[in-house]
Amino acid sequence: MEQLTDLKAILHSKRANLYYLEYCRVMQKDGRVLYLTEAKKDYQYWNIPIANTTVILLGTGTSITQAAMRMLSQAGVLVGFCGGGGTPLIAATEVEWLTPQSEYRPTEYIQGWMSFWFDDVKRLVAAKQIQQSRIAFLKRVWSKDRDLMNEGFHCDDELIQSALNLTCEKIQHAVNVGKLLQLEAELTKRLYKIAATNTKISDFVRNRESTDLANDFLNHGNYLAYGLAATTLWVLGIPHGFAVLHGKTRRGALVFDVADLIKDSVVLPWAFICAKENATEQEFRQQCLQAFTDHKVLDFMFDVVKEIALKTDWDDLGQGDV
């Protein structure tokens, strides 16, 4: 069997692959992890390059062997079970992640995170930093992605500029996390409206249970973002329950916080563009993953979380910083 030392070490932030699989069996064969699909009269095997993979999402009709899970764990690949198209079968907002077990996760990031997490004021500052970083990343992506700009998603647009600048200003003056979540929802709603107008999708309403293409693609893309966020937190050794935005009692809430960094900038516009073009689910997924790679979203997630965890001036904060 292929040992961990035989796997080419690739930093998680530089790995290229994120898989969503359905109607197949994942197994170990000859020292490799494969997924088996059933054709009309025979079976087909497809290799998964686990050393260059961050996340595997197992959708409808999938199974996985213990031997495959062992190799995926050795390579540091996160595995999640979900429903069709990346949307959970039962839970509406959560995927359960099977995280590789290792005693060699770094300690500096969880120690840094816990140094502020129990302080309400400092936790609010961290939440604001996530929200500001989210908007800054959107501006960066929408100002240089020519494909998005050709579809009307560019920061020179007066409506987009106004929405982003107003939200940034309000974030600075938010007095609690509830207000931040309200501002986040208001901005996303405005971006939905702008995206629907740009792509001429009339009467769009965000509904996670809906069956129209735009909503389906938003669900699917969001769960891809959750996979990257879960990977980021696992690699840095920060448990998913220590959220700063989405509720301290939800065990996976920090995954949602980190995923928010890139959902509006990448997933949202491509969900509407692909819906306008009547793309297939696979075409949308490939477009989403290509955008993740082009804009180095995993690197960005790592940078933001590490910056917050290693922040050194917490004790210098005054009330005016909140």
C-alpha cells in the first residue's frame, strides 16, 4: 500500500482538485484511490489524485470503503456526504465533514484564535475583519475578471460601488454580530438583484429549496465553498465550532464564516451567468472550480484566517476600534 511518505507533499492552499461524486463507489485499488462507475455492460475506474485534492463531496448514490478513507486521511483530504448537487438530503445548512485525524496539526493558530474568542469585543472585531475582507476580495475579483466584467459584474458600476461602500461604512459602526449579519444579508440581497438584472433572470427569489437553475447553482457553489473553508480550518487546526459570526452554538459555524469570504465574489455571479446560459450542473461546477483556481481563493482564505489568528494588537483595542 502507498504510504504517507510516498505521497507528494502539496500545500493544501496550492492543491488543484475538489471532487463532487454521485452514483459511484470510492475504493482503494493497487495503492490508489479510485471511483467506480457502472456503465451499460461494464464498470469504469477513474483515478483520484489524492495528494493534489482538498475535498471530496459524496452525493447521491455513493459509497466509500474503509481502505479508501484510510488513504484519503493519510493525504489530508476532507470528505463530506451531501445530497444531490451538493445540497444535503436532510440538513438544510450543514454538511458533516470527515476530517483526517492527525496529532501534528499546528497549535499557534488555535492558540491565537482562542486568545480573543472568549472576549465579546475582540470577537466582534474579528467578525468585522471577515466582512471587510469579503468586500475587499469582491472588489479585487470583479475589477480584474474580464469574463465577469463582460457580464456586467464590475466595480465601476455605480450600483455595485454604492452597495459596497455603504456596507463598508455601516460595518465600521456595527455594535454587535446581529447587526453584521443583517448587513451581510442586505448586501447579498442587493447583489442578487444586480445579478438577476445583468443576466435578465426575472422574478428571482433566493430559495434554498427551489428547483430553478440559479438557486440550484447557488446551493451547489456554496457547498463547494464550504469544502474549501473546512479544509482551511482543518489544516490550521482551528475547530469549526469557534465562529465569530454565525452563532457560537453551531458546531460548524466557523466553516460558514470563512466560506462567506468568497461566496458573493465568485459563486454568486457564476451561478446567475450559468443559469442564464442553461448550463448543466457539471458545467457550472467546472466553471466555479476554475474561478476558484484563477483567483486563488484557498490562498485568500488561509491568509485571512491566519491574519486574524495571529493578530498581535488585541490588547491595544479601544472602544473606538469596535
